[in-house]
Amino acid sequence: MSVVEQTVKPYSREWLLSDRPQSRRQAKLGRAYVVWRRFAENRLALLGLMIILALLFVAAFAGVLAPHDPLQGDLRNARLLPPGSEGYLLGTDDQGRDILSRLLYGSRLTLLVVVLVAVIAAPVGLIVGTVSGYAGGWIDAVLMRITDIFLAFPKLVLALALVAALGPGIENAILAIAVTSWPPYARIARAETMTFRQSEFISAVQLMGASPFRIVMRHVMPLCLSSLIVRVTLDMAGIILTAAGLGFLGLGAQPPLPEWGAMIASGRRFILDQWWVAAMPGIAILIVSLGFNLLGDGLRDALDPKEAGQ
Amino acid sequence: MALTETSAATRRHRRRVPAFASALMRFFVMAATTLLGLLAVTFFIGRVIPIDPALAIVGDRAPQHVVERIRLELGLDLPLYQQFWIYLKQVASGDFGTSVLTTNPVLTDILRVFPATIELATVGTIIGAVLGIPLGVLAAVKRGSIADQVVRVIGLVGYSVPIFWLGLLALVLFYAKLGWVAYPGRMDIVYEYTFTPATGFYLLDAVWQGEWDVVRDLFRHIILPGTLLGYFSLAYISRMTRSFMLNELSQEYVVAARAKGLSEARIIWFHALRNAAVPLVTVIALSYAGLLEGSVLTETIFAWPGLGLYITNSLQNADMNAVLGGTVVIGAVFVGINLLSDLLYRTLDPRTRSR
């Protein structure tokens, strides 16, 4: 046995798939490799990954990729040009602005919303869920009642009411979506925590005198991360759609910012004759949220084979 | 043998009543606390977040004494918990304040527009369930086939597409270009004068009164927004049906039924689907609640005079009373449907009772 293992080259396929890892790093890399292999078998998931990578690329290099200024149009010569016009691949809007350039810059806003909502809502959900699940008793009861109350609101309606009170704007839209997004994460983190609260490694850490704070932070939270990441990825599409809905109602990013939902709203007036003004941003939203859905589905199947195909 | 069976039956019966009663108790406690929390949140949004709710009502150019009077009228000089208590009492007596936009009491407005939303959401759910369940069953039975992939993609697109955008495009195609459906709105203006609905549910009223012209016109108006909402509910229902059916088809009773020589169609439609029906009821109820939310944007696109359009119109006019009243009503209905489906699930499915 030992002879065989010595001949295995580090970082080779056999090394990664070895069921007797020699080091912690080998075990971790091996596990990541298995997950990646399962993920890569799923062509739709790879497509989703490519869409999201493309979104990141476009957002990073919008300044280089965009052929025109996203905010300043050519009002005299280029109003409402159809797609395929000279120099304007996807046409122009009523202010003579290149739709393609606006979409490219708009990807930054979409990414901003998604990232900020995730950064705000996921940790809140994680903390509430793990504390609730680990502590149990009345702390659990109170925290879960609060979670249920926020879960009881339809997301879009609560976000609408919040933005109506806070005032329109992209920061308030992000805040409102974050407030409506954390409860499912808390539920998931709690359920995960409950499954290993009584397990032996937690008892061992307790016996060594670790404080509840340390146990939750160092031992419970890391174990909840993978299912949380899957759920957040699956939620991204919903976040994008809610943000676009708020933008469409004039409650999100304000003009002249090239937010995709707001762009659809501004194209609504010309929808019968110049359909492309409203149609193009919708296609962008559809592609990106489809990408997140495919990626999330793929991640779930790869990380949790039990649920695969369900 | 017969004796043991009867005794088992009575024992089961005796056990079921307290189980149902405790479920019912649970239902009311949950409903009460969730509603209280819901009102706390809307109270917070309406009274605490705005820097000065009095200014929000009279505008910042109003003279000082007017602002002071409004502040007293609203009870803004009282401590927050007293304000919240007053708010609770008002809501309990059906007082959501007056709409600035329509100058009616908000509750009157909501009662007037809500039936339109219910009608739309019901049509949407029916379309979603009638198409979604067979699609989900098909996908589960032919797991991994082209049909399964197609159903999956239909569902994924449903999860990913902005509903208002799809609605706009559908209007351009089916109304403007093809002329298959009627213009946005609930019915033609002609009928506004001739047709007097007894309730807010126009479709039922028209059928009841035998006004078939009106029925046809109402149908031409509701079909597009209804199908659109139905698509979203289809995406959810077909996905869940597939999952439930996969679970049922892997059970041993299916093997037993096959061994007995039952036809595959009979196994699928009578045995497996019947067992999947209980969770499906929950799913349909949840998707119905989801459509109440989806109706906000759909009604805006299709000028459908329901609660969603009422809320967005009030938003554009900074009519906070109306927005919060609408939010409370949608939230309360949402809570009610969720808890009811939970209760239904617990009562219908014997397996959940042992827990």
C-alpha cells in the first residue's frame, strides 16, 4: 500500500482522488476536485458559470468595451435608431444614447446590487440562524418568530413599502432587498446547526472549555457555509428581478444611471414602434438571472448529491 | 380480526381529534403573532423611518401651526409604544387612514380593488396548475429525456425572466401586432355602463347573469395577464411536481403495483400522483400567494384595476397610508394562505401526524 502511495505524483488525478490523503491540504484539494468534477459534468451549470464570468468581465472592462458614452447621447443624429445601425449594434434610445454601452455599464449596477445584498443579508442570516440553532430555548424561539414575520411578507411588496418610506435610490433599494432576503438564510443556517449541535466534535470543543461565541464562530459557521452559498447563488436571480422591478417602478437607480429595469421603464413609451429600447435590457436581465439560476442549480447538485435532479 | 380493526380505528380517531385541535391552536397562535409582527414592521416603516411623518402629510411648506396640529392628531408627541397601541386599535377597527390620492378611507379602496386581484391570481393559478402538473409528471416519468430537459428549461426561464418585461412584449405581440386580445384594462368601456356586477368578481357575475358578450369581453382582457401569471406559477408547480413524483415513483408500492401487472399509466396517474397530491396542494397554495405578489408588476403593465396597481399608483403619489394599508392586506392574506396550507397539510397527510 505504502509503495503505491509513494509512487503517486502530487497534484495528479490519483493523488487528488486518493481515499487516504496524507495531509490536510491533499484532503481539501481532493474534495474540491470531486465537487468540481461533479459540477463540470453538468453542461448547463458550466453555461451558467460562463455567463457569470462574462458578467464580471463586462463589468470590469465596461469602460474599454463600450463604444459610446452611456450617459451622453447624440440627440441630433442618433435618436431611436434601430438595432444594427452604423456604430450602434443594439440601437439607441430616445436620448440618442447607445443601448449596448448603457447595458455594458449597467452590468456594474446589477453586480453592485447583487454583491451588496449578499454581503449584507448572508452574514445576518448566518448569525441569526447559527445563534438560534446553537442556543435553542427562548433565544431560538424569539429569533425564529422574528424570522417568520419577515418571511411572511411578500418580498417585493415589503421592499416597495420600505423604499417608499426611505425614498427612491439605488442605496435604499439595496437596503430594502437585503432586509427582505435574510430570513431564508437564517432558516437554512439554523437547520444545518441543529443537525450537528449534539455531535461529538462540538462536545469535545465544549469540554476543552471553548466559549459559545467561539464555538459558533469557529466551528458551527464554517460548516453552514456551503449550503448558504448555494442558497445565496440561487437567490441572486430573484434579487436581480426584484431590483429590476424596483427600477422599473422608478424606485431604484435614478436616471440617467443605466439600470436595466429603469431602462425598460423608459422604453415603455416607445414599445409599439421602437420595441428594442425596452426589449434589449430585458434580454440582459434574463441572461444574467438565468446564469445565476443555472450556476446555483449546478452548485447544489455538486455539493449535495442527495438532492441532485430534484 | 374485525374487533382489532374497530378498536384500532377508535384509537386512531381518539388520537386524531387532539392532534387536529393542537394544530388548530398552533394555527391561531402563529397567525396572531405573525400578524402582530407584520403590523410592527408596517408601523415602523410608516411612523419611525420618515424623519417627520407630519411633514410627509402636509408638505414642507406648510405653516408651523398646521404641522403642530397634524403632529398632535397623529399622536406623534406620545411615546412609541403608545403610538403603536393606537395604531393596533385603528387597524383592528379597519381604519388604515385616508388615501391622499382618492380621498376615500384606504379600507374602502382596498375592498373595491381586491376582488380584481383575486380574480387575476385565481385564473393564473388555474392555468399554472392545469399545465404545470402534467408537465411535472411527464418530466418525472421520462427523467433525463429531451422532454425532461424542455420542462426544466421552461421552468428555469420562468424563474429568470422579469415579469413586467415579458408582459410588455406579450402586449406588443398579441394586442398590437396580432390583435388576438383586448387592450390593457379589465373590460371594454362600453360595458362599464351596461354591466352592473353584483360582486367585485366580474367573471362570475357575468356568467351568473348570463351576459355572454360581457363574459367574452372579460375573457379577452384577462387571458393575457392571466396566462403570464400562470406561466410563473407553472414554473414553480411543474418543478415541485417533478420532484414529488420522482420521490413517489421510487417507493416500494410502485414496484408492488408493477409486479401485480397494473398498467404504467394507472400506476402514474392513480397511485403515485394521488400520493403526491397532498404536498401539491401546499405548493399550489404557496404559488397562489406568490401570484398575489407577482400581480403588483403585472397589474401595472396591464392597467388591471387591482390591489397591485393601487399600491404602485399610491407609490407614485407618495400616498403612504394607501401603500401601507395595501402592504398589510397582502401580508395578511399571504400569512393566512401559508398557515392554512400548513394546517391542511398536517390534517390531510397522516404521516405528519405522528410527529
